[in-house]
Amino acid sequence: MKIKLKKGLSLDLAGAVQDLAIAKRVEPKSVAVTPDDFPGFVPKLEAKEGDAVMAGQPLLRDKNYESVKIVAPCAGTVRQVVRGERRKIERVVVEAAAGDAVKLDSKALEPIELLARSGMLSRMRQRPYDIVPRPDVRPRDIFVTAIDQAPLSPGLAWMVDGKAEELRQGVALLAKATDGKVYLSVGDDWTLGPIAGAEMVEVEGKHPAGNAGVQAANIKPVNKGETIWTLDVVTLAKIGRLAMTGEIDCLTKVAVTGSEVEHPCIVETVEGAEIKPLLEGNVKQEGHHVRVISGNVLTGTAEGMDMYLRFPYRQITVIPDGDDVDEFMGWASLSPKKMSTSPSFLGHFFGGKFAPDARLKGGRRAMIMSGQYDKYVPMDILPEYLIKAILAKDINAMEQLGIYEVAPEDFALAEYADTSKMPLQQIVRDGLDYLRKELE
């Protein structure tokens, strides 16, 4: 099967990784997991401050589905449980130390139980609602993406080179969890050929064609009453290793990217590692403020240098913050260095590598119904009308306009291009949460 998507936009930013070889390995002094990275997961502690934990040992469980866990990325001691308002668990910090790792009996456990206990289920997402999958709901189909076209992402296919057997085992395990098919979408950088048991899909198009939800919407859309799971190919390989050996793989390769990075590179470390050691000595020292983003510039989370990698733990982007810039004409400058989707700016025609900062570049205002979002959401929906239905909390309209198919990341590009500067991803997240609360 092959699909070709015409909508979308690939942002050409400065600071991409040129060499995919691992530049260094960093053993973090501490790691952290953040429950907010796992929507729909209601955290309850399984390890308290001062407890010694093994790598792969559960730190948190879902209050509503106790079999679903988030595990420790490394061995060590639980140093801190950070709480916010109303004692909400914001972060669990583990001080790393030498120690054993959990090994599960993958042959004795049922597939769903194995995925839930190992923390792999929490790395996947369920549609509708874009939440951690429920272990008691069998998905119609499962969609795996081997494509990542987000700004400055080095992609995904290279991360699973030489892991064809892990992928086969991962597909075999997931196939037991669904009555439908396991779809694997690949791009032109895929070198492993067909994976046994998976329905291979060739995808051609610009970002966000690599989003698993976008692929699902163009292969077999989600209708009311149906459930699908989505994940990426790196997680699939980890599931395959779990099925083969019972080991929980918490190592990750992190792309250190952005215009403020001296030498963009690949660093190997542990999931949830401290950010500062990964960037040490590699951030330009020009005296101006920088924005450190865990993830990419569209969907990532702004973090301080002293914070931790956020899920999915595979990219750091460093760009100018922009709060110390004194620029003639500001956002209206005609400089060809300005990046814009509008032909009103010279940079739209000249192209090249852009180095944008984190400024909003304009003020928020009422939504302009111009069809602008439709250019950047390659799904069979009416995105502007869906956003308006969410803001109005009109459940019937939301259902008719395709809310069961979408996730916040599908609107990230439209949010970047939006003339009205509306926080579309947060609006979609709020709409999904509201719908789930009202219908369940």
C-alpha cells in the first residue's frame, strides 16, 4: 500500500544533525519521569522517596487501571517526588546508581499484561482521546510509524537499523493484542524491507505525514465506537526486545539540535536524563538568552537547563529565546532572514536555513475563517470548524467534524502558521479531555 499526502510543510531550520554516529555517551546522575507526558494516566506512587529501585521497576501506576505502569529508566534511589497544586505529582526524580534491572517472564505473561507491566503500554497512544491505551479495550487496528519529519528531527528509521528481528517479534506480540492489522508506515529512508506480520505502507509527503494519527486517518479512519493504538518504530523495537528477552530497554539516542548548538550531534543516554550534561560545552556563548526545548520546536516542552528530558526522550532543540532582542520593526521586518509561510515576507521566496527565535511574532486575536488550517492538516476533516466546535463545547459537532481521529500534534503545524496565534494544540487537548469526561 502507498499513500501520498499533498498537504503539510517541512520547516528548514538551522542546526540539524549531519552525522548520525553517536558522538558521546552520557551516564546521568539523575533521571526523572513526568506524568503529564502520559495523557489519560492518573498517577499513583509505587515507590516512595528514599526507596531503592531497579531499572524497569514501576515508579507509578494508573489509579484507574492498576496494571498500567511507568517504570524507572535506571537503577538508583527515589530522591524526590515533586508535587504541585492539590498534591499533583509533577515529577519523580531517581538518583542513578549501579544496580540490577528487572527481567520479566515474557512467555508467561499475556501480551497486554506484559505491555502494561513493562511500561510499554504507557508509551503508546489510543485514539480516540490521544491517551495511554486502556488495557481492557481491544484495539481495532494498531498503527506504527517509522517516519519523523518534525523540525530538525534526524528521523526514526536509522534508530532501528539491524533490529529487524526485534521488529518482527514486536509485530507478533502486538498482533495478539488486536483482531485487526498492525500497519507499519515507512518513508524513503527505510532499508529493512518488509517486516513479517505487518501491513507495510509507503508514505510520501511533508510534515505531518509522519504522524501515526495522520497515517491512520488516510489508511483506515477511526469512527465513533472504534479504538486504535499508535506508536513509533523505536517503541516497536523495544517491545520486540521485551518479547525476546524480558528486558526493558530504557536507553535512548538523543539528537542535540538547534541554531544555538555549536555542534549538532547524537548523544546516547538514559530516558529522562538531565538535560545539562547533554548540552555541556555545546551551546553557543554569545551573551543572549536561549530557549531549551525537550523535543522539537512545534510540539516540545520548554525546559530549563537544569531540567530533564521529556517523553519521547529523543530530541533537544536550543534556539534564541528572543526576549532580549531589540529589532527594527519587530515582527514586521522585511529581512529575508524572517521565516514565514506568507508571501508578504522575503524569506518565503529566498528560502535557506532559518534560525527563528521563540517570540510569538504578533498578537492573539479572534479566529480568521480563511481555510488556513486546512493546508497543514492532511486529514479528511474541517479543522477550523472543529476548533470552533471545541471552543463552543458542542459535542455533537465535534463528533461530526472528526474529533475521534485527531491529537494535539496533528494541529502543531497549523498552530505555527496560524495568523490568529491561537494555541491550537492546547485547545484540541482540552476538547479531547472534555469529551472523554462527558462521555465516559
